[in-house]
Amino acid sequence: MVSCTSCGVTAESPLGWTTDVTERGAQHLCDRCSRDNLRSIEGRLDPAYW
């Protein structure tokens, strides 16, 4: 099971999810949170600003 770092939703197979590896480990965003924060993700903004 994988859970979304932003909203907490869980999924067994995270197809379409975004994965980012940081110093805190792998972080996953569900497809909805990925779409909602696409500009911030592409701009490499710190998630604290989302």
C-alpha cells in the first residue's frame, strides 16, 4: 500500500501517481494532487509552499 504525502489517500497500485525521492525518502502524490500542483512540481518548489 502506498499513501499520498499530500492528502493521505492510499492505493495498492499507484499507477499515474508522482514519485519524488528526497532526503526524507520516497514521497508519493496521487493523480489528483499531482494535477492540482503540477506547476509547483515542475518549478521544483518546496512542498511547504503548495
